[in-house]
Amino acid sequence: MNYKTIVEDDIDVLVCGAGLGGTGAAFEARYWGKDKKIVIAEKANIDRSGAVAQGLYAINCYMGTRFGENNPEDHVRYARIDLMGIVREDLLFDMARHVDSAVHQFEEWGLPLMRNPKTGAYQREGRWQIMIHGESYKPIVAEAAKKSADKVFNRVCVTHLLMDESKENRVAGAVGFNVRTGNYHVFKSKAVVVAAGGASNIFKPRSVGEGAGRVWYAPWSSGSAYGLLIGAGAKMTQMENRIVLARFKDGYGPVGAYFLHLKTYTQNGLGEEYESKWFPDLEKMVGKRYLDVEASHRTHRPIPTCLRNHALINEVNAGRGPIHMVTMEAFQDPHLEEIGWHNFLGMTVGQAVLWAATDVNPKYENPELTTSEPYVMGSHATGCGAWCSGPEDVSPDEYFWGYNRMTTVEGLFGAGDAVGGTPHAFSSGSFTEGRLAAKAACKYIDDGKGEGIRVSDAQIDKRKAEIYKPMEHYKIYRNEITAGSVNPNYINPRQGLDRLQKLMDEYCGGVTFNYMTNEKLLSIGLKKLKLLEEDLEKVAAENIHELLRAWELKHRHLTSEAVMHHT
């Protein structure tokens, strides 16, 4: 393919992915690296990219230390209980002790944070959540990153990390292509911060057919955070920790504001409260450390998310579904009704549109809830990602190898979804992790650890041929289509994605198999993933857009393989 090769050389800090983690990295890199060359590569456009692209109605991680509300240690305990003990406490504490300053910066930059008129503190939605007018959350934060970076490459899909040829296991940059022009981009860098997204659409979604694409997590998040890291040889952790969420049916509208601010609650199809009946058996199963029914009622200690989901699923399986969110009481108050609708219009417009289109008025009808298909990510209520070094002052020796948030590959740092073991970071915590990673990356460079990097033309040319291979494959075999898109010599990205979703659903505990799997199913699934990997060598792309889909599919495949192995 005759696409131009564009080389960006002598980069100090390259940021791959410009969601909240990436914008935080760029901003902090400029603070610690006044004379450093900072470059951002983003698959979409930095103004509306990442999981916060269409806005948020709340910032879900804020300690409120200045108001005497919580301390970082409190947040570590909360996340540890919710994730049933499987967390990196050093990384969690490090994020929690710095996250408030990030939120205060957001307010200074113009993000409207709601205030409690009585106390002057931020308006709480729950213990950790504060309410915002956040439709423009991402553009506001992106502005700071754009002013910090030397260059922002929008519409560049990063497919591979470059490796140093003068020293083993050291990163040297990245390569990718422009999803509009098709040009090949080469970034040579002393340090790389991977802040790409987690993975939606690796499991068969509930919304299919005309509803295809309506998922809870960002549909454009294709597991690149993991595909890039795994491809570079980074050690991964907690990839088995899929997240399943209870959300409003079909629109995936969030329920946090409804539970916490509107004080709505759930009931089964018979109009009964159902959760508590399942808790005694669950308490026996997991122990009082994670579910103490008496203590939870007395102290309002949260029930771990996975156990509440377990109760919901069991109730439906017992034939007492569907589960409803009781909104009819709260929505009689005009103020709460307005908040309920604004909650979606500020972050999940599709849910409001769906209710309007299907004649669901939550003032007169309690809408349905259901559980989502599984997602893989590292910044919401789950902790998939790379095994990273922690901070020097709180990490045990085996968790620290020189630089905070550095993976097991030298010079390669993670933030947001890319870092394993740090759940409940959300948007503000991801931004904070980006800051921490960039600060460490600057120190790595200042210590001379990024000197002498060598990347040969052979490595660059090899990656270029690999990236455009799907288009070459289509060009060679396009005349052998038998009907529609059926071709004996290739598969297209849509066909490959359908296969991936089917096998992950059936062998790795997807929604149609009630989230259950076992060793035998996983063994069969791994075999089928290997066969799919062979066929992905023959994936074909008719144009640049399909080339993007082909590489998203390859990253999803790598992610899925890690999920299945860890499970």
C-alpha cells in the first residue's frame, strides 16, 4: 500500500490514548518536563474520546479530605471489600491520596461541580461520589492536555509498541495508522504511557440486531490497553475480573444517581424486596469478612457489587423476575423527576431516548433492570490490567521496581484501564493515575534510563507490512467472493467479531450461559481462540475503516485470550 510514512522522532513522553488517563499524563508530564517533548496519539479526537466522551453526571471518586469526609485509607478498605480482597492496596492508596487535587483542578478549569447549599461542600451522591454538570467534562479536561502536549495526533490508531534493539525488554515508541488518511505513523520515544481503553464487545452483548452497538461501556474501547501491553510482553494481572453491571434494561442507563440521590430501590416482579433473602446463604459462602448482614444493616457498610448481582441473577432464575427500579415514588417530586431525566441527558442520552420511544414514563411505571454482558477494564469496579510498580514510600519491595506505574517492560507505564489491581478509580482516579505515571516517566528519563534507544528501519518496515496486510489480503482475493461477503480466502472484521463474541459467551461465562464456566469449557474455548487467531492472519479490510476494525478485533482477541487464561 502506498501510504505515506510519517516519523515523529526524539519524543520524551508518548501518551497512547487520550481519555482521562491520557489527558492526566500529558498535563503532568509538562509540569515535570518543562523542556521535554510530549506527544499524544489518540484513535478518535481528544475532545470527545474515551469513556467520558458523552459526559458524566457524577465524579465517582472523591475523598473530600478538605471537608473532613474521608481519608485515602477509607477508600482502600472500601475497594478491598467490594473486590473481595483482590486489589493492590499500594496503588489504590497512592491514587486516593492524590485524587482530590485533580478534582479541584477540574473545577478551576471550568467543570461545574454541584455544591451543598447548607455546608458549602460538594454535593454528595454517595460516600465517594459528587454530582456535576458534566456533559462537557471531557472537552474541559482535554483543553489542559492539548495545551500541555507539543503535538496531538488525532485519528491515529496505535497498533503496536516499538521495542528497543539495544537493550532487551525496553520500550522505544509505537506505530499506528491514521484512520482517515491511512498514513503510517511512527513514534520514537524514550518513555511510553499506555492509557488506552479496556474492552467492550468481547462477549456477546445483550443488544443485538437493530440494537447492536448499545452497550454499557464505550463501544469503541477495543482492549487496546491490553493488546498493546501484551504484545510488548508486559505481565498482566486480574484479567479474570470481568465486570457485570445491573443497569436499566436495553439502554444501560446508570443506576447510581437513582439509588444514592433519588433514594429509589429495587423489587422483583411480585413487588417484593428480594436481596435480603439471598444474603444469609451468601454470607456462609464468602464469610463475614465480606458480607456481614447484621453489620451492613447497622453501619450501612456496602454489600460487594458481585454479591448484589448474584442475588439479582438468582431471583430472576427462581422465576420471580423481572427486577424493577421503583421510581414511581421519587418521581412524584418534580425536582427529583427533573434530576432523574437530567442524569441521563448529561451522560447516557440513549436511555432517555429509549424510554421515550417505548412509552416508559418512570413517573407512572417502574422500569426494568437487568445485568449486562461482561466487560474487561481496570478503572471502574474492577481491576484488570498490567502488573505495575507501586510508589516507593508505601509499596513492599516485591511491588516496587524503580518507577511508579511502570510495567514489567522498562520505560512502559500504564494509567487508567491499563493498570491492574486499582478498581474504583473511575474518571478522576484515571486522570490521577495518568499524572502519577507521567511524573514517574519524567523521572525515568531524567535518570538517563531512556538513553541510547535504537529502532531499526527493519522493525518499522515489518510493522508497516503487518498493519496493512488486511488491505493487501482483500485486494488479492476480493474477486473470489461467492455471495454477499462470503469468501473462501478471508474473513472480514464483522465475521471475526461475531465468532469471538460467540465463543467468549459460550466458553468463558457470558450472559446467555448465565455467567458460568468451568475448566473443561475454558479448555475448549482456548482451543477455539487459537483457531480464530489463525484465521485472523487472513482477515481482510476493504478500506481504512475496516482496517481500523481489523486491528480492534486483533486487540480484542489478545484481551480475550488473557481473560480466558486468567479465568
